[in-house]
Amino acid sequence: MVRFFNFFYKIFFNRALKRLLNDIESRALDTFLEVLLKAMRLAFLLDKKYRRNIVGFRARYAFKSRNGRIAASAIFTNKRMKVKRHAVGDTNVTIVFKDAEALKDFLFSKEPDVIGAILDNRLTYDGNLNYIAKFAFMAKQLQLKFTP
């Protein structure tokens, strides 16, 4: 009888632990996404060359996960970038990541493959694909500025 309860206890405990770890990872990546967007905003403020990427650029991006645990937005207007901690409406493109791992793979990839992520169903989008390419280009430029 004890083995029977021990078996179910282990299953319950493993599932609860897995959910907890997924929740922690989602929250950490949500925070990291916001930090990345804020670093990009700071780079636009401080670096005149980098700011050339957004001269005359008007766009609204929403980033989120399918489960809704990860959400952030970037709004570009008048050579400025604003960062929101939630997904805004009326966007040019909304990027939805399958899960926290898909976001992590996309953000930490040496060569982000937008089309590959879409084909693998790790990323879906609603809007203009060119805006995703532009954002990926600006993020990669920022990454290259800070890596030797």
C-alpha cells in the first residue's frame, strides 16, 4: 500500500516541480525580454549610428508566449522607442512564441532563423514579416556592439 501511494506521490511531485520550473523560466525570460528591449532603447538614445535604424520608422511590436506568461511590447515613433511590460493592441506585428524555450532559442541564437522558427511552429506571427526581419536585424546589431 505504501508503494502505491509513494508512486502517486512521485508523479504528483514531479509534475508540480516541472510546472514550478517552467513558471520560473517563463518569468525569467519575460524579465530578460524586457531588459533586452530596454537595452535596445538605451542604445538608441546613446548611439547616433544605431539610432539611424529608426529614423522615420514607426512600428508597434507585441511579443508574447502562447500561454500568456511572457508579454512585452516595443513602440517606435519619432526616433524613439518605448517599452511596455504587456502586449499592446493595434500592432504592425505580433510575435507569439510557442513557449519559454522557443523564446530562449530565438534570443540566444547566433543566427536567428525567423523562417525556420515559423516552419518549426516555435514562432507564429500576425502582421508583416518584414517587421520581424527589421527587429531581428536591430537586435543582432545590438548584440554585435556588446560582444568582442
